[in-house]
Amino acid sequence: VQVVESGGGLAQPGGSLTLSCAVSGSIFGYYLMGWFRQTPGNEREMVADYRSLREEVTEYSDSVKGRFTITGDGAKKMVSLQMNNLKPEDTAVYYCRLRTWAGSDIWGRGTQVTVSA
């Protein structure tokens, strides 16, 4: 089982980008999927999480709340991250993370997001 990110790239401050993440391989459901980001010399930080049990639940870091929106499709095992009003400090490598019901984490390889004029 793998998670594969797509999207990312270069955006100007105030611009928008969309990241997508899909599960490749067979997996019977998952606990949650979401996005982390990492800059050189820093730890990976949570950006947004999505889970769909009886209802959809999303969680965001304070730094992106109100600007980023995570959506998911449980049946298709996909999540997307709509990033609006991007700031230079959003520049990072963004990683998709899937957490299984057993508590294991599966990470994507990451996709670069650069916000610069």
C-alpha cells in the first residue's frame, strides 16, 4: 500500500494551489488521512487531517486555519488540500499521511510547494 501525492509547485503570495493524495493498493479502510509539511532543519508538522466515521471530521493547524481546506472521499481513499491565500511561510515539502486502523502510518514521498514573488 502506498500513498501518492500530486499537485504542488510554485505560487505567488496570495495565490492558490491544490494538493491531492490517493491510496495505491488494497487497504480495508483507514482511520484518517491528512497532510504534514516540513522545511529544512525543522520537524514535520501537521497541516490538516481528515477522517470520516459517522461524520466527517477535519482538523487544522492554527497557521493554516481559514486558508486551507481539506476534503476527502472515503470510498475512493483520496484527500485533497485546497490552499488559498498562500504565504511565503507556507513554502515546504508537503507529505500525505495515512493512518491505518492498526495505528501504522504510511507516508507519501512528498511534493514541493514554493510561495514566492
